[in-house]
Amino acid sequence: MTSAAPAAAAMGLENVTCAFAARGGGDQGRYIAVRDTSLTISAGEFVSVVGPTGCGKSTLLNVAAGLLAPSSGRALVHGVPLSGINTRAGYMFQSDALMPWRNTLDNVTAGLEFHGTAKADAVPNAREWLKRVGLAGFEDRYPHQLSGGMRKRVALAQMLILDPEILLMDEPFSALDIQTRQLMENELLELWSADRKSVLFITHDLEEAISLSDRVIVLSAGPETHPIGEFAIDLARPRDVAEIRMQRRFTEIHEAIWQVLKSEVLKGYAQSKR
Amino acid sequence: MRKASGDARISGMMLAFCQALLLFVLFGAWYVLTETGVLAPFFFGRPLKVLQVIWVWFSSGKIYPHLAITLLETILAFAVGSLLGLGIGLWLALSPLASKLADPYIKAMNAMPRVILAPIFAVWFGLGVTSKVALGVTLVFFIVFFNVYQGVNEVSPVVLANARMLGASKRQLLRYIYLPSATSWVFSSLHTSVGMAFVGAVVGEYLGSAKGVGYLILQAEGVFDIDTVIAGIFVLTVFALLLDYIVTRIETRLLVWRPKTAETEAM
């Protein structure tokens, strides 16, 4: 399935374990969110990670981003151990991450400004990206004046303008309604196919994972989350996320992954009720 | 949440008219009560006399230097207090150790009734502008300080993480994330802090000075000229309303990015 040799991997996690101080502190000691997890993403590969809610998916992504140092194990970027922020990655957050005091255009130029580009030089580039995500004419709007879907587009432009090699996405479309969501998924696939970045996409939505990815990794329910299955998605590209769901092959893959995921979802549900 | 009651549907013109009428009625009542001697004019003043004093002040131009001094003190107290509050607020909010160290002292100083410092400032800085500014600064500082502190602590962790992922250095985080967030809190407390600067200036003048509207009131009180005292109070009130109006204009300009509860755009 994953035939990629370690050298070709754009991004990798090696035996990552993340332990947090238990909420109550004291005797219970530590809460182990993720245990001994390894995964790799080849250059240009779109990998999704699915798992029940609260299983530590975001924790893994934060380790890959360098926002969180793992308790043990390490993250590798092109084979080099990561320390500090992963500068070759772009991160798209689940909740709103735009700066509310900056308008759309200024939010998109922010990354370039941080890297020392003069504002005036960044503006044409940012306009170009806003056009590409379908927001031409919205340059002067502030985040609160945009709809949820539009804010996600701004976040996408904000991330892609820096041309990161690796995209880390944390359930980026989970807050959107189903129609907007499918539109955004198609747009993401279109943008991605233009220059094939490596993507690590976190979601709890199995259909979303299958329709977007080359490979789907299934995580167990927390605590001590670890991968329990890996599936190559051999559906032809380019794909239309709304139509691909009707295909027989899609249903077969869905069925196969769901067999693995189902018991974990039930486990996670039982835990959340306790 | 607008209720469909009668007074909610009153038109703007009608409202302004009723407000003016209310003022007129209150003035009329005051006039009648003092003229008939029900209220002693010595203690309550005479409305016509009060208006006359105000008229003379403005027509002779006698009031302008005093107003200018009071305004200068207000602006200086506001500027210095805000800058200090912003600087120290940012510093303490971003350095947990310093914040823990300073915490009891900040609380103590905030709890202390600061008007009581006026005599000390008068001794330190004399009866001029500086002592009033110092008093105003102690009032403004804490408002701005607490707002900045809150502003920094309420920066969304996601916005912060996003900026870091976009490549912001520590310095850039301060400039592009913490500072805008903190200043937005400062702006939202603009009404209170400008008002406090004004209070500092006037109270300072009243407690000892040689110029300013507070000084005029102090002088008149010394000779039991209650009409002039009331005239001074009126002038200060109108002046404070004017300041508040200017602040509102500045605020709407600077906080365009702030979401309002329900916003539709004019076609």
C-alpha cells in the first residue's frame, strides 16, 4: 500500500506518543492521547486520517505542525527531525483563525508580511489568490462580514499564498453546510491537482476522506490512539466529490473502512457517555 | 430585542422634541421655585443669573483660557495614562513572572481612592498643569492597563497558532497580534478613560490651582456665589458631552472590523 521509501516521504511521524497531565491531576497521573503512532506522507500524496471524535486527531496534526512537541517520538520533514514550527507546512484550522481586525486582503498578505515581503509587493499576489478562491471583490470585507464558507476560502488563500510543500488540514470544512462543503472540497481538489502538494487531512467524515484522498488511515478510539488500518483509495482522478459517492467502488471502499471504524466509533461513543 | 411597545416606536424628531421639552420643564420648575422663594436662591441659584454668567463668560472670552487649560490637562492625562497602561499592560500580560510579582501591588493601587493623591501631586508638581495631569494619569492608567491585560489574554489561541504557522516571529506576534487585540480593548474603553482624564483634570483644579474651569468653580464657592458654581457645572457638563461625542466618532472609525449585533448594509 504505502510503497514510498522513507527518503521520499515529505512528512513523517515516528513512534509519536503524546501524554498530557490528567485533568484532575494527582493519582491518575497522565492522560495518554496518542500512543506510538507512525505514519508517512509521500510527496504529492493526499492522506486522510479518520477516527472517532475526541480520539486525538488534532494532536497528531499539531505535532506535524510543530505547534506541539510530542512526549516521545519525532516528526520528520523530508527526513529531517522537526524542531520548532514546521516552516514548510501550511495549516488550516477547524475554527476561525483569521485576524478579525484585518480585512480579507490584509489577512491574505499577512504570511508574506511575516516573511519580510513589503506590503505593496504582496498585494497583487494576494488579489490573485483571492480571485483563485472566488473572492475577487471582497478584499475590503472584514471576517465578520463574510459567511462561514467565505472565511474558509480566505483561510485557504492565506495558507496557499506562502506556497507550502505540505498542507495540514484539521477538519477545515466541518463547520460548513453540506452543499458549501462539497463545493469547497471540489475547489480544494482542483487547487491541489494544479501543483500536487502533500496533504495530511484530518476528518471524522469517512465519505469526505474517501472522496478526497489517495490513502485513508483509520485511528482507534482514544485514549492511547493509534492507527488500526490503512486503505489505498484507487478511485480515478479528477474526481467530483458529489458524484463519486454514487460509484460502486466508492461504496465498496466505504464498506471496507467502515468495518474497521465502526467498533471504534461505538467505543468512543461509550466513553463520551461515561 | 425590540419590543413593540409604544415608546419604542417613537420617532427621532419626536424624541428630540420631548427631550428638549423635559429640559424646559425642569428649568421652568427651577425658575418658579427659586423666584417664589420655595427654594432659597442663596443655596439653589437663579436660572436666569446662571445663564447670564455663562453668557458673560463666552461673550467676554473670559472662559476660553480656562477651558483650554482643562482640555490640555485632559488630553495630556489621557495620552500619558493610555501609553503607560498599554506599555505596562503588554509587558505584564506577556511575562507571567512579572505579572505574578506585581499583582498585589496593582490590585492595591487600583483599590486605593486615587483622588486622595491630589494633595501629594500638588506638593510634588506645584499648582500648574503637571499635578492635574498626574492625577488624571493615575485614573486613566488602570482602566487602560486592565483592558490591555484582558485584551492580550483573550487573544484567540487559534489566531495565535495560525500566525505562528504563517511564519510570525515573537516580535511580529507582538506587533501584529497582541497589539491590535489589546488596542481594540483600549478603544472600547475610550469613553471611560477620556471621562476619567476629565475628572482628574477638574478635581485637580478644584483642589488647588490657578487656572481652569475647576478653579473658577473653586473661586466662586469661596465667595458663596452659587450662580457661578452652577454655571461652571453646566459648562463642564456640555464640555464632557462634546468630548464623549468626539470619542464616539473616533471609535466608529477605528473599530470598523468589530462585528455589530445585527448589521445590514444600506443599498
